[in-house]
Amino acid sequence: ANSRSALFISTSLKDFCQLYPKVTYEIYEGGIAEQAQQLLNGITELGILSVPITHEDSFEVLFQRREELSAVFHKEAVWLDHSKADITLKELAEMPLSVSAGCCDLLKKCCAKASLSPQILSINTTRNTTLQWAYERTAVAVVPIEPGEFLGPDLVTKKISDTNIDLFKTIVKVKDRPLSVIAQKFLKFYSQKRNSQQVCDLQKLLGNLHS
């Protein structure tokens, strides 16, 4: 997901480059449908997703990290209440919203359960575009946020306290498709470097990796 590229490079790839300086990279960024298609077509080996993947039967989840559906405000937005750490769906439903496409259905379902009708101003393909509406103080952005993630000094993040969503960033591969040696090396590195929940049988996945 293009919203995860900068964080992925800073937390993982820059250190992996030190271990394997001769490796070069091809990083494709796109929405969930494009990611799934590139994986199935063999263009990419590993996908890093911010929303649940389509065609779940075709993919194996290797790692996952919990995220929170959050509201993001400009620090000077008229809707921002600095006295509260969280925000409720009812409060949010009274504000103009900018929503990432992957989260739109999730937000609508949560609001429907609470008999609320959110004021969605814009639905956006990318998280960066979603956040731009917040930067411009025109809307409140609703996006998945990794705990502790910092979006910069001008934005304030609030957890939406009354949503009950299992939202994860996941690393996936195509089921029953072998990985290249360097992809296996990266997964081994990632398992040691990042505090993500391991979902796969990593030893089985790296069975042919000897060094």
C-alpha cells in the first residue's frame, strides 16, 4: 500500500540494505485490487496491505500488525477538541470526513450499527490524498493508523473509541508459491526486526534457507 512505503523503508528496508548491499528493489504501490492482481500474476512476491485482501483463499498471511481506525485533524481545525484523547462515532458523524477507500465500508458499517449517517466529503484511493483534506483543514481524515505512528507536527490523531474492528496491516504471499531466496532472507530478517505477530509457520516457509 502506498501509505506504507515510507514507514516500510525507514523501519525495515534501510537496515536490510546494510545486510545485503547488492540487492536492488522494485517497489510497486497501489490499491488493494492492484496489489492482489500483481501478486497473483507473479509480478510481486510479497504484499504489504493496509486492508483485508480480496480473494482470501488465494493468499497466505505471513505477519500482521494491529492498527486502529483513527480520525486525523489539522492541529488548527475548527472541529478539534484538544481536551479529549479519543473521539466517538457520534461526534465524528457531525464533521465533514475524508475517508480512504479501504476504510469507507468499515466506517459505514460501524455508523450503521450506531444508527448514524456520516458526512463523507471525499473517498480517496490513497491515504496520502485522504490526509491532504485534513492538511487543508477542509475535512477530518479517517484512516488506519499503527500505534505510535507519527504523521507530522501539523496533524493530530485521535482513536475512534467506539469502533470494534479487527484492523491489521498484513504481509502476504500467494498460497503454495515458493519464494525466492532473497524474499526468504527478508522474511527471516523481518521476523527478528519488527514486533509483528507471526501468523505463518516460518520454519516451514524458510525450510530451504541455509544462510
